[in-house]
Amino acid sequence: MIDCIKTDFYELNIFNNVERNCKLHSHNCICIGALKKGEMIFLHDGEEMILSPNKIIVFNVGQPHKLKRYKDISQYHIIHINIENILLPKIVEDSSVYEDFMNFCKKILKNEKSDFIEHFLQTYKIDKKIKIPNKNLENIKKFLDENIDKNISLEEMAKKANLNQSYFSRSFKKQYGLSPNNYVLNERVNRSKKLLQEGFDISQIALELGFYDQAHFYKAFKKLFLITPNDYKNIKYNR
């Protein structure tokens, strides 16, 4: 990793080297990524997408994705924006917007002002398609969110959803993009960032969020965010 900046609204990470993610994951924020050199191939919400220079990739809230392959990577920029109620296209192929994004990254590293994020969100925001939610699945998701620190079996989840285990697991993944157990792990790791920012120790966080142990938390965090919990905790925080 080259450099990082955290504010109340966004977090920028710039990487020289990237490790392949082993499992699908999603974020509770919008992520915008761009690449200085090379090629990254993502499985993004069920589609294979290629990220190369002059393109911007977007991971919307809750969209499952993973890095499948990469080649000759140099300076992968990704910004996490703390906003939820906006939907953006998954890829933007516009060299001028790409240059604006790279210039934005340079500016904020120097603590200079830029309105790139606001302009990007306003320009590319698209209307969300209203989906009729499955109430049983919505209820079980809410139950998992409220009991994220507890180890709840698949059998218990299916029972609460009034479905058999196999059908419940398939239906949950279809609606949320992750299996029930992976959803729980993913949510725990996402929540851990706030606790790290608040100064909690890794051992406290592992216990608070229901990880098996510190090593399990450490490994899961690095897979999701490409850096270790300790490295993340030490990132400069700018208000």
C-alpha cells in the first residue's frame, strides 16, 4: 500500500500490490476504483468485468464482488464513500472522468479541496429499481444484523425463515448475493472498521463481533480490505 487517507465521508487507499480475494464479499458503502497500470478482472454482481486504465469500477452497497485475476498492477486506487441510498453504474468508461478521479486522489493526499465525489454522484446516479422483498428473508436478515456476534446455525436461520435449509440458503444468496454464513462474516468485518477507528484492540473486536479468535478476524479483515487490521488502525485520519 502506498498511501491512505480517512475522513468522516470517505476513505482512500492506494495499493501497489493486490492479493486475490478468495470469497465473494460486499461493502456497506459505495466503492470507486481505478488502476494506473495493468489489468484486474472482477466477478462483479454476477458479471465478469475488466478494469484497466481509463476506466472506473463501482461497487455499490451490498453488491458482491471478488478479484479473480490480475496482471502487472501498479497503483490501484479505491475510495470508500460513506453513503448508502445511491445507485451508480458498475463501470464508467470515460478517460476524462478517470483523469478527474486520479487528480482528485492527488489533491486529497495533499489536503487540497476537490468536488469530484459530489459531481460524480450527481452525474451518474441512476434510479433504483424497486424490488418486492421476501418478508421471511428480510426478517432473518434483520435478526442476523441484530445478533451479529452470535454463532447462529443454518438450521436455526432456516427455521426462523420457515424454510428448509437448502431452499433457504439458495434463496438468501439469490437475494443478498452471499450465503447466510458468508453474509454474517462479511457484516462482522465491515463493522470492525468502526471499532478499529474507535481504538479497540484486535482481541476486543474479535470477541465483540463473534470471531473464533484473533487470527480468524485478522485473516478475514485482510481478505476484505487488502490490509491488516493494525495497518488500517494506523491510517492517518483527517477531518
